Amino acid sequence: MDIHTTQTAEAPPAPTETVTVDIVSRWNPAETLFSAQVEASVQSIGRIKAAVTAAVEAQANLSGAYLRGAYLGGAYLSGADLRGANLRDADLRGANLRDADLRGANLRDAYLGGANLSDAYLGGANLSGAYLRGAYLQNAKIRLSDGTEVNLAAVRAVLSVGPIGSEGGTLLIYRAEHGALFAQRGCYGPAPIAGFEARVAEVHGDSLHGIEYRAAIALATAWGSAA
């Protein structure tokens, strides 16, 4: 007597539900720089991170991307092209930005604690108010106003002082790997701090703004010497 076994075909797995996440231009919100299909199960806060990660994996050009306030904590962004991107208020704690191009990016008030910025290019980046505690900046580069490129120190590389001056702006002090200090304030710099001090004397003299700038320079000098 033959025994026949009836096999029931397994139903194909249900397709994963996804949502489209667009990364748009900061200059033209109607322009999409990259679109990613992200699993719908990913919480809303993590969808931009998933889209940006996919863009980096695809070697997409994200220059000028609008990423203000985005949660990118722990994201792998090594080598990302983020020139001119708006990353203001973004959470980048623990992100890997090694070799990333951040020229002209707005990182104002961004949280960069623990981020790996080694070998990143920060020429012209706005780091006003950025939280850099624990950030690794060895070989991160800035371009001085005379076109010279310098590598930043691995730690204690950026000091932010502000609001300060007649415009209530932010004074940024960069410490290079060899210990030299460079100042950037508004359209001035980055340039050697001695030149900035001379510029302060020329423009502000002994006024209140001159006094506070000289105090900031003294603070920066002490900060740089203590590193």
C-alpha cells in the first residue's frame, strides 16, 4: 500500500511595509537629494538616520542637505559628502564622521559628544555652540583665510565664546595639532590669534567690546596652554 504525503506550499512572506523618506535641499525644499525606503517599524525619530545611512552607503551627494534637528546618534557617516548641509541642532553623539566633508556645514548647537571627526574636513563649518565634549578630532582639517590648511588637535580643539562683541556673535578659537591658536569671528578668519588681537585693537580700541574681546583672547591663551 502506497502512502502519499501531501505537502502544503508555504505562503510567501508578507512584504515588509516601508515608508519613503526624502532628504531635501536646504536651499530648495522642493529638490530631493535622496529618497530611501525605510521600514515602517522604525520609529519616526530614527527614519532620517536610516535614510542618511542609506545615502552614505550609496555614496550619494548630500551637500546642502536639510538635516536640522535630525537624530543621527551613532550613525556611520564616514566619508559622507555633507558640504554646506544644515545640521543645526542635530544630535550626532557617537556618530562616525571620519573623512566626512563638512565644508561650510552649519553645525551650530549640534550635539557632537563622542563623535569621531578624525580626518573630517571642517573648512568654513559653523561650530558656534556645538557640544564637542569627547569628540575625536585628530587630523580634522580647517582652511585658514589665507588658504592654508591645518590639522586640529585631537582633543580640546575648539573653544566657543559668545555672545560677544557689538553683534553679539560667537568667537571660535581653534587649536591646531602643533598648539597654535586661530580665531574666527564673523567674516574674520580663521587666522592666527595674534592677528585677531591686532584687529580688535584697531576696530574696538579700549571700548567695552575691546575689553571683552581681550578677555576672551586671554581665556583662549590659557585654554590652549593648559591642553
